[in-house]
Amino acid sequence: MHLDVLDLHSFYYRTPLGRVAQRAVRDQVQKLWPDAKGQTVAGFGFSVPLLRPYLEQARRVIALMPGPQGVMPWPVGMGNVSVLCDEGSWPLSTGMVDKLVMLHGLETSEHPSEVLAEAWRVLGPGGKALFIVPSRSGLWARRDGTPFGFGRPYSFNQLETQLKRHDFTPERTLAALFAPPLHQRFWLKTADFWETGGRRFAPWLVGGVLIVEASKQMYAPTRSGLKSVVTNPLRALEGIPQPLPAPASRTSGPSGPCGDGC
């Protein structure tokens, strides 16, 4: 079940804990993708907190928001780039996206296979996608006070298996949100300390979210071998005895077979 877009906006932009979460996840996205100059960057779900750094450098930025969640205009004070769409039918041409960010789009969907199929379709050959989901072993998935407490949490193996089933190639994995999901000032002020320590000592055990970078690889079709068969000489007559060449006949001289001596 998707969360309402207004609740997501309120959490990320109006609560101190939401701003801490936004910064922690966005820093990891920037670490993986520091540059998108001249590229088309798209997001699905509620990915706008992570897309803002690409507004100035990317050729095009598109924020896709699923119908059950709702849509809001974004970014503030600039031309709107957010679009309401169906989970299984995105209004993008096949292969037009270079980079795709998915946040609060997979774990809350009732049709995850359709979402992944569309993600694979819109990516160009060699395009990359970041799938950001709640961690099954983290603290954030165990509290309903944040958006990561809704939907299906994943382990790394579960997420990578699902991506491979839809022809994605997982390449890099990260975790984020090591600070406890608590609103008290002490935890908010020490969030950077928990993030640094968590990435160093327990990157996959206590992180609140998992981040998997996957790519779309296009392989050349396998040749049938017909060309090599046709170009080889036909061997249908192999094994049949060949007729021996007849001996050359002797040519008679001008005066008959004995010449002038008969």
C-alpha cells in the first residue's frame, strides 16, 4: 500500500527526522552517482528528495509518482517535472532513461513485477537504476512513525534475487540510515556519527535502508549457425564411388597404324 504523497512530503520536508533521513540517503546516492551531466534522470515513487542535486546538471529530470500515492508539483519555484502515472505503464519512451532512482516505489507496490518490468523497459542499454528499500534487519522497518515502516522490507539477497529475475544485473550495494529512528534531539544531533560508524563497522546489519545499484545489460542474440552451414560445401554425395577416368586413346598416324614401314 502506497503512502499518501502529502504524508511523504510532510515527513521529508517538515520534520527534523525526515531531513536527517533525506540527507543520509542522498549522500549515498551522490557517492554512487556524483555526475549526470547531459543525461536523463528519472525517479519513481517519492524520489524527489534525491533528485534535486541533478536538476542543474542533467539534461532532463522526471519524477514519476504512482497513482495510489498521488502527485505534487515539484520542484518549488521551477518548472514542474513531476508526473502522475500507473505503476505498470509509465509515460516514457522505451530506452530513454540513463539513470533511475526508486524510493518508496517497490516495497509499497501491490504489483512489484510490473514496476520492475517498466523500470527495465525505460532504461537504455547500459542504463543504471538505484533501488532503495527498507532493510529487514534494520530498526527503521520496525517503526510506523516513518515511511520505511510500511510495505515489505527486504534483505540484500531477496532484493538482488528479484532484480535478477527481471533481467537486472546488480553491481554495487550500500546501506544507510544507521541512526535510530527517534525524534529526540540527542539522536538527531548525533546522526552523522551513527552514519559514519555504521558504514564502517556494520554496513549490512543495522542500516535502515538497503541501496542496490543495478544495470540493464543488452546481449547480442545468439547466432543459429546457419551461415556457416550454408557456406560450407555440400557433402550429400560423399561416400559414393567416383568413376575412374578413361585412358586416353592412341591417335593413328597419317598412313595408318603402321606408318610407312608396313
